[in-house]
Amino acid sequence: MLQGLLILLCLAFTQAYPSPDPSLAAFLSDVNQQLSVIYDQEQLAFLQNELHGPNDLVALLQAELAHEKLLKYLGSISKRVAKFKRLRLGDALQRRQLQRMPQLGYEALSGAEVVQIYELAANMSDSYQNVQLCAYKQPLNCTLRLIPDVQRVVQQSRNLEEIEYYWLEWRRRTGLATRQQFVHFMELYKKTAKANGFSQAQDYWFHQLELSGQQAMGLLNELMSKLEPLFLQFHAHVRGSLRKMHGEQLVPHGRAYPQHLAEVFLGNSYRSASADWFVDIPSPEAGLPNITEALQRRGLSTTQRVFWNVAEYYRGLGLTQLESSLWTNAQPVASHNEDSCWHKAWRFYTLPTNNFSYCPLSDEERFFNMFEAQLELHYFRAAAAQPTLLREEPFPNFMNALGKSFALAAASPRYLRKLGLLRDAEWSGLPARLNRLYLQGLRVVFLLPVFYVLDRYRVEVLSGHIMADDNEAYWRHTERYTGAVPPRRRSNEHFDVPAKLLLEVDDQYTSQFFSTVLQFQLYKYFCTRTGQYAEDSANKPLDLCDLSDQREIGTILKHTMSLGSSLHYKEVLQQLLGTAELSMDGLLTYFKPLQDWLTQQNRDNGLEVGWLPN
Ligand SMILES: *[C@@H]1O[C@H](CO)[C@@H](O)[C@H](O)[C@H]1NC(C)=O
Ligand SMILES: *[C@@H]1O[C@H](CO)[C@@H](O)[C@H](O)[C@H]1NC(C)=O
Ligand SMILES: *[C@@H]1O[C@H](CO)[C@@H](O)[C@H](O)[C@H]1NC(C)=O
Ligand SMILES: *[C@@H]1O[C@H](CO)[C@@H](O)[C@H](O)[C@H]1NC(C)=O
């Protein structure tokens, strides 16, 4: 009894005053060193692939070798890691490093199963990339790729039969064709979870977020319900537009809209569709924002000029100046395909340097992308203060949320006017602002529910709630949360889930969902803090907030970024925002003028809001 009490006291003592452990310190120092060498090998290979790619065989082989080295190394230290964890030695930082030790992932499966799961994932991804469809009513023209060929045809088509034909073919050739592989993959994924020490596969699904399945789904559900009022008004309005375009028969009152028609409509918000394409845009005469020509006119006509312009922006926020060698060493990426050409920062773990690869295109998208890419540079530099094990972001896409919040700030009409890219008052009037919010909203507000459904579906499969190929369950969720139904009745004879899973069957979308939410939350926070947004001021709405030259932001940013993943993301948020929770509030504030407009329009035009189940 007394002995028990003593042990308890001792435990309490070590818990309350954890101190660094010398043997653990030596071990971790070695691990950090070894990992940094392996990571650099991997990074160099990825950089080569980016520069020469997209599928540079030498680079891919190098990456593969580095990955094998990593697995071998992790295998060699796994017993000691487990022992240190069990002994609960060390201080908080040391324990955190043990906690953030890379997982074996699929490699924890048995030999034959490892081969299988990789093959399945690769097969599904290949089938997505390599499938070729026959063109509508052209049985001899059968070399259309899904992206970009089919996408392009459908985006521009006004022929409903043609659109439906491609919708059905797409699903038949991707979804149905990979049904057995998907089922098999999910089985192996469950085993992977167990092999990595997770008794619940849904917990493994979210492990990179350091949330349990229950916590993550709870948070997602809460965020979805906050989004719902805006989503419902927006959905009602888009349904009204679709009805105008396609008639009552295809877009009936009080029902979810047909997915194939909605996809064309929403997809056009990413392309260069003109204002009159969107039949009910808030102000057709105000047009849509496009600064591509102004960039040329103002001399921001090369990537180099843009690079230094954006570097100056971040310096104005109080971040350190970038050295000129960064640009002189920067290299153009191989791909001149506009859809996949982006600027990117590269970090190395053993060296105190970074590299930069850039896209030679100089247009609006690449301009805003530069704000994201340079934030990465600053992030890598700040996080280099941490040991290798803690240099990653607190959750995947966290860094992206930071970068995107500044891209959002840079797209503010107030800032663009300051750069001379917009003429005076060209974009600050309400009609033009509403057009801009409308287009941004089509991209953001309709995407979150799709992410939600895809993760929820797979989580329910993992928890054993539904079968892996329960197509009807998939459509129930799709109808309930995205307000869309298939053009024809779908049953369990069909299988449509993989058709939406883009390239990676195991891509977890929740971190992208969170990242989008956080992007707006951060923007609102920075704007409030610097007085550029004020709740009740008509002159300072969030969508006009310009953060340029707000130097105090740099201090906050540097601190946040220097934390790396040394703390749980909630603690990072707590230090950054004064709250540990992700909140939809920023996004809702940003789109508030649009939501008001949509609500009024729906009322004035007698458009029904919401839908009854089919
Ligand atoms: C992957 O695809 C190939 C060719 O289509 C097929 O032969 C193979 O069985 C597939 N692998 C698995 C694990 O299903
Ligand atoms: C095949 O169909 C696509 C889509 O309709 C069309 O753009 C292309 O020109 C056609 N190719 C041939 C060789 O007819
Ligand atoms: C913007 O304008 C440029 C040149 O005027 C044009 O090529 C591009 O397609 C436009 N982009 C969008 C998204 O409208
Ligand atoms: C990366 O940057 C270094 C200087 O920091 C330079 O010497 C090197 O050539 C660059 N490498 C690539 C592949 O761009």
C-alpha cells in the first residue's frame, strides 16, 4: 500500500517536473541528425523532379531510395523509441519529439500486403490519370483524358445529353472499374491502422491532425452546421440560376439540383468564364475582376519582378528581407502546363539554405500564388529553429492556410489599388465587391461540403458503419450535405465514390477543410488586430482589408512559425489567436455582404431555400 503510494507520488513528481533525460537527449540528437540527411536526399530528388519532371525517372528513383532508407532507419530505432515512450522519460520537448517520430504507415503491414496496398493505390491513381473516354457520339474518337479534355468539353457544352453522357462515362470508367480495388484497399487500410498501433481505424485516418476520429468528426460536424445558413442561401440561388438555364423539369422546386449541371456551373468559377455566363451574378455590368493585363501595364510582367514585389510586401509586415541569391539561384519548373505550374519553396534540413522554383507564367493566379510560396520560405526559416522532428507544420496544410490568408489580403481591392493595378474606386463599390465575393464563394463555399462527404464516407467505412462500396450511402450524404443528386437513379450496382477521389484514394480532405477555415479565421484576426477591419464600420469591411505595411503582424507570424510542430495545433492556435479552436466565423464574416445579398435575392425572387430528400 505504502509502496503503491510512493510509486504514485514518484509518478506525480516526474509528471509535474519533467526534466531532460541525458540518454534520451543523445538518442534524439542522433535521430534528428540521421533524419535530416535522409530528408535532404528526398527533398533534392523532389526538387529535381519538379525542375525536370513531371516524371523524371532518375529523380523518382532517388526519392524511392531515400524513402527506403528512411523505413530501414525507422525500423532500426523502433524498439528504442518504444522503450523511451514506455518509460515516460524526458521533458516536454523530448517527449514531443518521440510523439512526432514518423510512422511506418503502410510499411507496417506484412510484406505481401505492403506490395498490394501500394499497387492498389497506384492502380486507382493510374486509372484516373490514364482513362480515355470516347467523345460524345464519336465512337472512333476515343482518346479523351478526364483532365483536361473531358473537363474542357463539359465546361463549354450547352448540350445536356452530352454533359450527362460524360458524367456517366466518367463514373463507369473510374468508379465502377475500381470498385473491387477500393474495397480491398479499405480493408488493407484498416489493417494498416492496427499495425501502426491504432485500435480504431478512424483514429488513424486523422492521426496527422492529432485528433481522434470522434473529435475530428465532431469538429467537422460543428463547422458544417455553422456553414449551413450561408450554404443554403447560396445553393438556393445557384439552383435558381440552373433552373433559368435548364428549365423546371430538370431543376425541380424544393429538390436537390442535378450534380452534373451544378458541376459545370461551379467549375466555371475556376475558368475564364465571362460575367454573363453566370446568369444571376450580382452586377453583370460591373464585370469580373481580372488584373492580368494591369500586371503587364504596371511592369509586373516577369516572375522576377513579382518575386521582389512580394518580397517587399513581407518585409513591410516586419519579416526579414530575402537575400538576392534566392532569386539568382531560383529555377523555372519544367511544366508549362498552366494548370499545374506553381511557385514553390524548398527547404533542406542539414543546410541553412532554401531553394525556390518558379513558374515563368506571369498572370493573376501566379501573382497571388507568389504570396503563398514566399510565406513558405519564411516558414521554413522560422521553423528551422526546431529539431528536425518538430519542423513540420502543426497539421498538414497549416502553412498553406497562412500563405493563403496573405494571398487573400493581397487580392483585396484596396491593396491592388495601392499597387496601381486597379483604377480608383473600380472595385470598392458594392456591386463589384459582390461580384468578387460571388465568384470566390462559388469556389470556397461549395467545396467544403464535398470534402466533408468524402472524408465522412471513408471514416464510416473504416469504423464499420457502412460497407466500403455502399453507393446508396454515398448518395444519401451527397444529397444531404451538398444538395446534389445524380442525373439518373444510382443504386448499389453502381459505384461512384472513387470518381470524386481525384488522384489519391487515401488523401485525407479534412486538413484541407480545416486549412480553408483557418485561412479566413487568420485573415479576420490580422485585420481586426491591425484595425483594418471593424465590425460595424461600413468603410472597413473584411473583404477590403489591406494588411500591407502592418509591421506588428511579422512579430506574431515569426513566433507562430518558429513553433513548428513542437506543440499540438490547438496550443499553436491558442498562442496565435488567443483561442484554441478552429472557427467558421472568419469565413462567415468575409462572405456576410454576399449572404445578405443572396438572402434578399432569394426572397425577392421567391426562390425556395433547402430541399426535401428525393
Ligand atoms: C492493378 O492493375 C493491373 C492492370 O490493370 C492488374 O493486372 C492488377 O491485378 C491490379 N492490381 C491489383 C492489386 O488489383
Ligand atoms: C475528338 O473529340 C473532341 C471532343 O469533342 C474534339 O475536340 C476533337 O477535335 C475530336 N478529335 C477528332 C480527331 O475528331
Ligand atoms: C484575364 O485576362 C487575361 C488577359 O486579358 C485572359 O487571358 C485570362 O483568361 C483572364 N482570366 C480570367 C480568369 O478571366
Ligand atoms: C539551390 O540553392 C543553392 C544556393 O543556396 C544553389 O547553389 C543550388 O544550385 C540550388 N539548387 C537547385 C537545384 O536549384
